[in-house]
Amino acid sequence: MKLVNQFKEFLADTVNLNQTRIDRLEERVETIKSFIRGSDWEPKISTFIEQGSWAHDTIIRPVDGGEFDADLLVKVHTVNGWSAAQYVKELGRVFLDNGRYGDKTVIYDYCVTITYADDCKIDIAPLVMEREHQGTLEVCNKRKDEFEESQPVEYTRWMREKNGYSGNNSFRKATRLIKYNRDIKKRFSCQSVLLTTLIGHRIEWSDKDSSAFSDTPSALQTIMGRLDDWLQAHPDKPAVPNPALPAQDFADLWNDTQYANFRNFVNKYRKWIDDAINATTLSDSIEKWRKVFGDDFAKGETVQKAEALAMQRANAMLLESAAHLDSLVDSVIDFGIAILPARFKNPAHKHAPPWQSAEHVSRNVQVSAEYSNHKTDRSYPVQNGEALPPRGGLWFDVRVNKFQLVPADCYVRWRITNTGAVAIALKKGRGGFEHPTEVNRRWEDLQYHGVHMAEAFVIRKSDDRLVGYSEPFYVVIK
């Protein structure tokens, strides 16, 4: 089960950097900017640029008493005669010589780090503009005393573009969750810029408005599945180019052992995530999600009481006419189709099969579905009861005995039943039998808010007798 609402609460209460810390960070950064501008540091300042997880909005709350850090670039004009190391050393000097910052300052290879008493670090790095060529930007490697080309604004633009392909910022939220898993489990090593780049490559423009990124758990499952597939296809460490500067290989941040370990753990977590989403009860799903994210996931949930309450609410919201209250959809999204009472699948407007039954009628008929923006576009598999947007449509397909095609001596009819107040009021409840759109597949547009059903019926051609039918495939339209 996806547990969309539980993920929303988990992000807000545990994963996301809370607003108090964000406000404090922004205040400190503004103070640092003012300090640098007023200092005797020689470079002429052009502007300041946010970088890293702070700029990408993927920064997370520190775990286990750790620290969160924010990256600030100081874009400056060239100082004639200065070496790369001099920009960093001189910036460090002005902080070390100051009473307010002296005991908080450490000078590293590329930046000056200010560490505060609570759980916050701010890394300040010089970014030299147009030192030799117009338009170039370079960070400064103090240890090697070398200038290195950088394109931080382009990288941030790339990340924001990637997030724009997802619905409800799901890509950005999934990125935070993967970083949280890394930090809380401590089972693999992967610097944030490398991890973020790997994640960023898992979504493309063609994913826009797809169910694969329609909500946070869907995005998380999609990213981890695609990342695992890519990693398993590369037993040896592959290149991970900086999308803003392809000559730079972020895979250099790994050694071969770290890469192999990362590859193994992504494969393991991918399976755990699949298991959690495929769980059929609330308690089982929560238990499996906690295996991925620890006991803070759904920590306020009393599993048996919550599930029982949801079932009671579903019964109360189901009206005889099948014009159920809109809030039923929210309950199904939260707790799954298992909460629907038995009478839900038999509304008054659903037609009975018109065919006589054969001697034996098989129940081993399975319906599957794939979501697509349009009939001819690329489609994506969806699960029974998965929440979908009121746009695009589904291709329904049918198999017998789990994977076999419907025998050639039979034909298929589809019973499509709409529920929900809007569908019923507009007399779109249907409940009758429809011909396939092509071969045995049926296309249905997604329009009306509600919990709807698609069922496949297999009829023998020789005598028009019913030989098999499926359980309902539930379509939840948000």
C-alpha cells in the first residue's frame, strides 16, 4: 500500500528540515553576506549563489544528532595575480580574525566552513568569474592550488527541471526520502551531489503527468526501480557525468568497493519498497515501510484501530445509489481497497451477465491495467486500487490462468461500473457490458472522481456461454 497520507506526515514531522531551522539558516546566511561585503577580503563581489540541497530544496533534517549543511557560493571578479588557493585562504582569514566567527571557522580545500553550536554548518566557497575566458566560472581547489570549472546555476536548473516533470513535487520528496534512508541506515556511502545526480537521471520529460510520479511513494518506487535496473546493468563502476559539465565525472567520488556496496543496497531497498507497496493490509504495509525508514514512519499509527475505523467510515459513506461521499476516495487512498465493504461491488445499476453459464465457470481470470496520457502514448502499469488523476486513460487487458492469453475460441466483454456522486448525477454510472477497443483490450478515459470497477467476462463463441470472469479491478480517481 502506498500510504500517501502517512508519507506526507512522515516528511513533515521527520524528514523535512523544519521551518524554524530554515528561518535560522536564512538569517545566518544574510548575516554572513553582510559580513563578507563589509570585510577587507579583496575580491569584488558580484553576487551570492545558493548551491546543493539547499538550492535544490532536497535538504533534510539531520539524524542521530548530526548536522545539516548549506552551501553558499560567493561569485567574484578576478583579482590579478591571485592563485586559486589564495581566494580560499584569504576568505578564511577574514573569518578567523573576527571575534564572532573565529572559533566557528575551519578552512577546507574548496570552502570556509562556519559550524554553529546547534546542528548547522554553512560552507562558503569562492566562485571566480571570467578569469581567462568570458562566461566561465571556476571554484578554487586550495590543496592543489588549481581553478576548476563549475556550473552551479545550470545544475540547479537541471534539478528543478527534473522535479517539474513530476506531480506534486513527488520527485523532490522522493529524493529527500532516499537521502534520509542513506543517513538513517548508514549502509552505503554516496555523497549528496552524486546521489542527487543518479536520482535526477531516473526521470525524463516523457514522464510528465504519468502515474509513475503522481505521488511520493509512486515516485520513490519508480526511482529506486529504475536506479536498480541501471546499476544491475553495470557490474563495474560506470561514469556519472555532471549534467551541467559533462567532462566532470561524479563517479570519481566513489571507489570500486563503495560502488559495489551502493549497488547491492539499492537492490535490497528496491525489493523492500516493492514489498511495502504490494502489501494488502495497513498493518503489514506499515511494518514493511518501517523496514525501509525505521520506526518513525507512521509512528502515531495504531494499526488495528485505524484499519477498523476506516472500514466503519467506508460503510457509513457508501450510499445505496453508489453515489458515495467524496471522502470515501480519500479513505481508499489511505487504507486501500480492502476497506471497501462487500456490497460496494454490487451497486443497483450494475447489470447482471446476460449469458448462460457453462458447466464450469472459471474464476482464474485476471485484469491488468496500464496508464497513458493518450491511447497511442507510452503506457505505465498501475496497480489495482491505485489512485490516478482525472485525465488520460487506462488500457485494460485480460489473461487467464495468470499469464495465458484468452483462448481463440472465446471472446471478451468488459463490464465498466462507475460510482461516485458526480458520475451518478451525470447518469454515467453505466454498469453494462462493452466491447473491447482492440483485440481483447479496453480503453477507458479517466474523468470522474470516485472508486470505479472494470471486470472481464470470457464467453465461449460456439454457444455464447460464460466460461470465466474476473474479480473487479478498482480504479480510484482522485
